[in-house]
Amino acid sequence: MYVRTVTSKGIQYAQLAHNVRDPKTGQPRAQVLYTFGRVDQLDLDALRRLVRSIARFLPPDEQAQLQKDLGMEWPFRYLGSLKLGGTWLSDGLWRRLGIQKTLQRLLKARHYQTPIERLLFAMVANRALAPSSKLAIEKWVAQDVYIDQLPAVEVHQLYRAMDFLLEAAEAIQREVFWTLANLFNLEVDVIFFDTTTAYFEIEGEDADGLRRWGHSADDHPKMAQVVIGLAVTRDGIPVRCWVWPGNTGDQNVVAEVKRDLNGWKLNRVVVVLDTGFNSEANRRILQGAGDHYIIGEKLRVGPQGCPRRRCAGRQVPQASRRAGDQGGRGRRG
């Protein structure tokens, strides 16, 4: 197969032809497969596309050399690809749970120029898919994943988004919780509350900040830490969280937790806590306004103060078995 030119009435025409043998004479003759038209009016771009299409069947090195020789190098250069699946699913859940609408509503009055809601989503998605530092999120967003409406971020924007998150933390938690409560028809008749710690690998502690030395649940007593409190439903759905200085004891947070939960108007609930929160003062706080609670109690001694091993088989007085008697409403051992 070849391209030939023929002249008719002084005008040259280009044709795609191949040779076939004449069955009568046995001589080869040209058979025209396609006529490109007048040579002076050829569609050169169409010819280049034809050459490029044919060159696909050549070895890669010959294909590249041919395109280079003909000045037909591909106008695009492969730069890389971005992962989509994880962030796309996370963004769908983010919107379905009402978090995006909640943030956008709270942001209306603040007139930020940066996309705060998208920045907060990027940090949450990063924590879920590839936990890293705020500085590393710059590269992660720009080179590794695709996030809708967020082609790139700068670390100072992330810190600014966290400032907003801190300012509006209570309103965000409240609105997101009620969205979940309506979406999943949550039962909020029982709330479990507990605390843990998170440590920081720094020298010393903050003089007046959150990172302080205290009793460590992570077995890092020499590290500054913060205390994190979390209230959840009986199914483990988060209701609200708190953060306190690392030297805060469990005995000192019950009043704040009770006050904050009452502010959400959750109706009457039973609060469940472990032995670390058990004190007479906390029991009085928990039973305020007629509320109920279940709190852990150490069983090192039996009734009337005798060791359990000596009290085996002794009948417990009826008054001791009643929950709620003498300020002990809802106490369970």
C-alpha cells in the first residue's frame, strides 16, 4: 500500500493505492483505495491523524522516533494521577450526615475568603485515609488525592480553619448530633461517658495551656498530655466530646459534662460512668433535677465494711439493695 499522485488536466491528485494482479493479462496494476483530493488542498491535519493512528502498531521506540521526525509529538505529557475513591466516598458521607450544610451555615456570618469547609473536610479525610501532619497535607492534596473544589491547600489555611473549628465547636457538635439523631432515629435514653489521654512528644509542658503533666492513660507519665472526654449513645454513636488540660482529674469534669448535656435538652437520660468518677459530690451533681445515673463502685469490702471473703453468704440489708436511697439514686455496683 502506498500514496501516489496522478495528474489530470494539469491538476495533481493524491491517492491511496495498492497493486493487484490483473487476472486476464497477469500484469500488476494499481487499485485506488482512497482519494485524498487535490494536492494543493490536502487536509494536512487529517493526514497527521492518519499517520499517528497507523503508528500505534509500531514498536514504542519506532513510534516515538517517527512522531519526532515528522514533528508530530503528542501535545500532552503525562504528569500523574490522583486517587479518587476514598475521598469521594468520604465526601459523600460528609454531605449525607449534614456536616457540610452545618459548617456552611455557621460560616455565613464570618465572611472567610478561604474555603474553610473544604479545608476541614481535607483534614478529616486525611485522618481517615492517610494520617499525617498538617504540613504533609499540602502535598497529599496537591499530588495524591482528588478533593472536589480543593485543588491545593497551604498549611496556614489549615490552621485558620482549625481556629474556626475551635470557636464554633459546641454549635457544630450540637447540630451534627441532632442531624444524626434524626437520620438514624437514635435513642438517647442512656449516655456512656469516659475519659482518656493523648500525649505530646515535647519538652516540658504549657504554663497556661492544655498540654500539661498528669495521670497518663497511655503509659507516658513524662509526656505532656491533654484529657479527652467522650459521651456516646448505647450504640456507640458520639454525642459530644471535650478536651481539658492534661492535669485534670476525672472527679473535676462531671459538673461540666452534666451542664453541657443538659444544655442540649436531651430530655431525661441515664448517665453511665466508671469508678473513676465516683464521689459523693459527683453523685449529688448527677442526681440533680431528678436525673438518674449508673456509676461504678469498687467492691473491695462488703456490706457494713467487712472484707468480702468474711461476708460470704451474709444477707445484704434491704436498704442497701435499693437504688436511689439516701442520695444514691441509680448507683449500681
